[in-house]
Amino acid sequence: MVNVTKFIDEAVEKIRAAAGDEKVVMALSGGVDSSVCAELAKRAIGTNLMPIYVDTGLMRKGESERICELFCDINLTMVDAGDEFFSALEGVTDPEEKRKIIGEKFIRIFEREAKKTGAKYLLQGTIYPDRIESEGGIKSHHNVGGMPVHIDFSGIIEPLEDLYKDEVRDVAGGLGLPREIQHRMPFPGPGLAVRVLGEITPEKVGIIREANAIVEQELVEQYTPWQCLAALIGLGTGVKGDVRLHGWIVAVRAVHSRDAMTADPIELPWKTLHQIGSRITSEIPGVARVVYDITPKPPATIEYE
Ligand code: XMP
């Protein structure tokens, strides 16, 4: 376990030494990793920190508005890039290709914003499991393996690269960040894109955004999962009124884990599953079926792509 006070002092020093008097951009997603990074960097370099929140159009319900509220005191730039992401993803079905496109777009947007501000460095909340999984070739996490080769920054600063998630949460506590951030479920950098199989369209993302909101409302408080989510996994036959029709199949996943390297599905009560199923099919038009994923990791990953 990390010594929180010592870690904070050293990380602040490390960021200060790496950045010097230069401006630093960072992707603030509102997750625990990027929030801890932002707080450390604020302490290290003050107003030279230029946090940027990119609304990719792939965020969860209400997320952009909430981040604005939470971080309005730190000079946050909001970039509305949904259209850019959706057009770059048009027609793309391969999971790795999607990740690479999203990762590349992210970096290009930072470069664009950095140019406006004269920032020379990029601060990233990469943590230890991200590095290991990318190095091991399991998949390219958008903030690591998906990184384009030509990066228009003098350097990248990654103060959390040796920490596990639970250690990052301890550091968040040590920094006095709100509980809501400290205990936030991980959310992948590519956002809801890894929860929609096949081509990404605004329509599919809209459906899965609503389904994720329902799953979180029903499970987060009561079961404190490591992660819970909904994914759009295909089309299947359903019936509305007297008519058979094709509708979306939504998979629900809720897992306990320590570090995301392995995970176990939560044994949810039938009543809870039933409630989730009936809410998703009745509140979201076009959904025909809801299934619960009972696969541990391994063999399955936590996300669907
Ligand atoms: P998997 O699906 O590999 O996920 O079992 C392990 C953990 O990592 C998150 N995840 C990602 N995070 N970029 C990220 O920043 C990604 O491309 C990515 N893919 C998965 C996932 O939500 C889980 O917490």
C-alpha cells in the first residue's frame, strides 16, 4: 500500500520538476485518476495547469454538466467534440480500430487546444494496470497503446503510473477530494464506444447511455460494484403489442474486483435483475431484450470491446 502523504509530496515535486515554468494540458474526465492528477498538478504548478474536458459524445448521462459543476474553480476548458468523434467512427466496426481512432482524436484535440495556450506538456492519469494490459497486448487502452506515434508535445507526465486503482482512491482521500470522486466507478477513456458492439452511431449511443443510467441508479448505492454497466450487443426479435419486431439486446454487467485484472460477476437478487430488465425495456424505445452477463474475468473482460 502506498504511503499517501509521501506519495503526494513526491508527485507534486515530480510534476513541478518535469513542467518547469511551462504550461501543461491534461484531459480531465472527472474520474478518480484524472481528478487526482488535476489536484496534484494544481498544487505543483497552479495556474500553469490547463485542464481540458472533451465531450466526445460518448459520455454518460449528465456527466458533462456534473464535471462543469465540480471543476468550475480550476480554469476548465470544455470542448464539444461529439460530431468530430461520430464522423471519425462512421462505418468502423473493428474494436481495436475504434480505440485507436478515439485515442488519436483525443490527442489531436489536446494538441489543438495546447497550441492555443502554448502548453508544452501533457499530463495523463495512466495507472499501473493500464500499462500492464497494454504492454501485454491484451488491448490498447486509449491513453496508452492507442497513442499516435507523432505527438506534438515536449513530453508526457504520468504521476500515477505505478499505482493501482485502490491506491489512487487513497491518494484522492489524502488530497481531500469529494467522496463522490474518490469512490467513482472506473469509466473507460473511449467511453460508451466500448459498450456498443459494431458501428458507433448517435442513436445506439443514446440508447446505451439511458441503459447505463438505469443500471447505475439501481446498483451503485446498494451493491457498491467495482463497475456496473450496460452494453448494446446486437439485435434480436421481440414483440410489441401483437407485432414481432427487431429490437436491441442490452447486456447488463456488474462485477466486483480489486484491480480490474480479474473480476467476478455479482450474484444479484432476481428482484433487482427483474427491476432493471423491466425499466430498460419500458423506458427505452427499441430495446427488445435484456440479459445479465455471468462471466468472470478471465475469460471475459469487464467491458464488451
Ligand atoms: P477490461 O474491459 O479490459 O477493463 O477488463 C479493465 C478496466 O479498464 C477499463 N477500460 C479502459 N480504460 N481506456 C481506459 O481508459 C480503455 O480503452 C479501456 N478499456 C477498458 C475498464 O472499464 C475496466 O475498469
